[in-house]
Amino acid sequence: MDNDLIAANIAKVLQQVSSAQEKYQRPPDSVRVMAVSKTQSAEAVRDAAAAGLTDFGENYLQEALEKIKSCADLALTWHFIGPIQSNKTRAIAEHFDWVHSVDREKILRRLSEQRDPSMAPLNLCIQVNVSGEDSKSGITPRQLAPILALATQLPNIRLRGLMAIPAPAEDFGAQKAACDSLASLFEDARKEHPTLDTLSIGMSADLEAAVAAGSTMVRIGTAIFGARR
Ligand SMILES: *Cc1c(COP(=O)(O)O)cnc(C)c1O
């Protein structure tokens, strides 16, 4: 995709976010847009950065490491948002600023141990399964409290909030219901851990429902870069 198209798409997404913020009485600039650049080239990342975005999300480690390296001259914030195997935690802890997809204690402990203490703490969200049977990733809501408590105690990480990937739904009502269920877990979690500030939910297809439900970070791929290869 050419760079003018990426810039135009980004302008459109930012416009959608700001009109949703207004429509649902959210404060201006309360929703951050992460560009999900998985399968896209480093050139595409540069085009999105030139259009003003600074947050980039990646799912596949090898591919991400190459892009992070080739864009090292840009001041970007990198988010790991894909499934995490134990043998990948060291590279994730070393090269990313955020991890959104932590759903097991073992992974949480390894990220904490492997993050260099001289670096800024690794920002971290716990991924919750809000769609029951329909989704395999994410911790169940019942298992959430203990992993949040552990995350606040471990060194070298900073617990920021919750993330979910709801099962795809066509209609706004179903999208909103899924986003609301994560938002309500987030409000409960904040009673215990008031410093949590990140509700990572919303993709290209459910951006408006996510902003309506209180998302603070939307993760947008296809609406910015076009269909994935
Ligand atoms: C791919 C992906 C996205 C972006 O999805 P789009 O529908 O392309 O906007 C967001 N979050 C996660 C976790 C993803 O894997």
C-alpha cells in the first residue's frame, strides 16, 4: 500500500476515534491508537510514523525484531500483542515496551525476571477471555484477581491494565456487550489496584463499540494498512 493511502487511513481512524469520544462523552485524547503492523513491512511502519503514530503492535516475534531493529532511528513504542511461548519471553522482555497478551503466571514471572532492571519497567496488560468457548487465549475472569496481585508485586514490570480480543461480532450491540464485560472487570480491578490506567480493547471492526465501553487503547491493523498478506 502506498504511503498516501496509509496517511489517509490514519486520518480516517483518528477522526472515527475523536467522533466516538465526543459521542460517548469521553474526554478528548483519552483513547490511544496503536497501529497493528503484523505482516506489514518496515516501510509501512515508517509511513505510519510519518503520519504521526508512535505506537506499534506486533504478534510474531521474529518478524517484529527485524522491524524494531530497522526502525531503531525512530522514537517508537512497541507493543507485543500475540500469544507468548515461554521460549520467547526473553526477547520480548528485552525489545518491547509493552506486553498486552499475558495470561499465565509462568509467563508473567519470566518477563519480570528477564527484563533488564536498568531499563524502564515493562508495561503489562493481562489478557482476559471475555468470549468463553469462542476464544482460547486469555485468562478466565475468575482467575484474574490472583494474577493481577502477583503482577503488582513482581519487579521490572508495571501492571497497566486489561486486554481482550472478543469473538468477532457483526452488530454493535454484541460488540458493545463484549467490550462492556472487559470494562466491568477493569473497574473491579481498579478498586484493588487504583493505578491501572489501560483498557486495551477495540480493533478495526469494533472501534466505536470499544470507545463507547471505555477503551483507552485501540489496536488497529487493517483499517490503517489494508488487508494483511
Ligand atoms: C491483528 C490484531 C489486531 C488488529 O486487527 P484488525 O482487525 O486488523 O484491526 C488487534 N489486536 C490483536 C491482538 C491482533 O492480533
